[in-house]
Amino acid sequence: MTTKKKHFVKVCSCTPRGDIRAMNPQVLNQLVEGQEEAICRETNTRKMAQRALELGDACMAAGCPMRAIQVWRSAAQRLVAMDYYWVYEPINPQFVRFGDLVSEKEAVTLGRRIDKAWHLIGHPEMATWARRMRAEYREMWLDKYFEALP
């Protein structure tokens, strides 16, 4: 009687704490493609940013910083575009503030992660995303309230 050897493909290796150390590139690409579609469909900007942060962290842990930068950059751009909706939407400042409606904190966090990844790669000159996100939201605020300034 002959026994067949079982062949396993190593998909991922982890540390004892559960952090990803290495991941099969094909599996990572499938994961990123599937999750990017889910991120695009997300209507809640804060949830979208959180998903993008987690997906980018998985890419960084798997040793693919450029893939993480792509994920974070597309999410940051989508976040700004979705938040820009509130510039033209009338709001009552007695009940809600503009800063409560937009996801500036999440966008700046995405920018910081992008900047950190650029530093790790060895291109600190490209690390301008956190500053760019702050400027985007400052411009958004001015677009909303410029006429009301004294």
C-alpha cells in the first residue's frame, strides 16, 4: 500500500503574536484586489479609511511597501473626494460642525502611513502626504466658510 504525500503551499508565515512576517505574493494580490473593491463600495468614509489602513498594514507586513502606498494613496484621494460633498451641503452650525462631518483625522493618518512607508523605502523627498491631507481639508473648510469670514 502506497501513501500519497500531501503537498502544501505556504501562504503566510506569522510571528507568535500573530503578526504577518511574509505572505505569498499571489495571495496578497488576491487579498488586495478583493479588499480594494470592498473599499470602493464603502459609503462610510471612516470605515473606508479603517479598511484601507488595515489592508496597507498587511501589505507592509508582507514586505510590499509600494503596494501599501498604492492602497493608502487611492483611499486618501477617494476620502477627500467623498468629504468634499459636505462643502456644498447646507449644515446647521448650532447642531453640527463641519469638522465632525468630514474625516480629516483619518485622511491625515493615511498620509502619515504613506510618508512613513516612503521613509522606509529610502525616499524621504516623497513624504509629503500628511501635509497634503491637512492642506486639502484646510482648503475644504475655506471653500465652505470663506464668505462668512470677517
